[in-house]
Amino acid sequence: MKIDLYLTPVPLAKATVQGKAVVIIDVLRSSTSICAAFMSGAKGVIPTPGPGEAGEMWTKVGSDMAVLAGERHGVKIENFQLGNSPSEFTPEVVGGKFVVITTTNGTAMFSKTYSAAPVLSGALVNISLVAERIAREEKDVIIACCGREGHFSIEDTICGGMLVHLLLEKHEKQIVQNDACALALLLYQTNKETIRAAIAGGEHGRYLASIGFADDVSVASDVDSMAVLPILRDGRLVLESD
């Protein structure tokens, strides 16, 4: 199994994804919020690149069947029903509905993966399930870290490193890795006992805390706390069992 890990979104736009498995990681916060939506009974999550596309998709699906969620720079988009805090995706709000979502860093990445399969939404909160699913594949893998506004982020890289660690140690996969993959693995191994503190002390963690979302950082750092596996099908994230 060859694994190419990308530390920022830039390489994914140039990568050949056809025939490969892809994991999109945006720990703070879209990957975590996507898992939270499914934990609360959402029917599906539709990731969109921008607010305009999100609004159009919400209208297409129907306001009675979908909830419109999104943020820019951590703040809920004006006239959207939800932002991007996992705590907002409650059963009362999203249960039985589609969530149409756009975020600063994560959701646009899915549009670059349509020729890949499977495409999974990965976070620390569901990392073991992601590893189990990827371990079943006999194909090359791309781990795409969304980062923060095009730049490296410690939380996504640690998460990617943990995924590689699980594939190596728990699932005993033979891996050929790129240099970024080796770096992510090292970063995880260095911080595996202090993941929460490392993420809270990172740039994005500090920023979210400064605008009132410190609890989101804590939720997103809780390894394997959400037993769901979102997989992309026909432009929509659904649970694989659906």
C-alpha cells in the first residue's frame, strides 16, 4: 500500500486520484461536525465549495428536507441556519435531514475526489473506523489534510499520522510512504500522549478559543468518540451502511 499524505490542500488539486482511496481530514472542524451530524441522525451531508453553491443545493434539496450550515473564518455565515460547531448538529435540528455545508477549509476538498473510491471523511473522533475501512482496500491511498486557509495545521497532520500509525501497527499493513507521511507519523508519535494539548496550542485551536469555540477544540480532540464512518457517494456523504 502506497500512502501519499498531503500537508495542505494544494497537492490534491494536482494529484491523480482515480483508482485510489482518499481520506479528507479537517479536524477543526468540518470533519468533526460531519460526524456529529450523523451521530444526531442526519440522513446525509452534502459538502459544497462556497456559500453560493450551498444555497443553491439547499434550495434544490428543499428547505423542509435540508439544513444549511457553514462558516467563514470560524464564524457562521449570515442567513445560514447553522455554523460549523459540532454542538449545533443536534437530533432536533438535523435528525432525518440532509445537511448542506460549506466551510473555509474542508468541504471544497471533496469536489476534487470524484474519481476516487472510497472517499472518507476522517477526524480524530472516528479515526479507528477510518483505519479499519482503509485497511480493507488493496489500493493506494491519499490522506489529504485540509489545513488552515491553505497552510499547514498541526491538528490535521497529527490525525493523518495517527491513521498511518493504526494502519502500520494495528492492521499490520506494509506501507510505502511519502516524506510528508513520515513527518505526520513522527508528529503523532511525539504528541500521542498529549493530543488535546497539542491541538489546543496550535494556531487554529488558539484562534477558535479566542472567538468562543474552545469547547469545539476539546470535542474534536476526543479520539474515537463518534462511531460513524461518512463515505462519499454521488456527491453526498452517507453512512456506509446506508
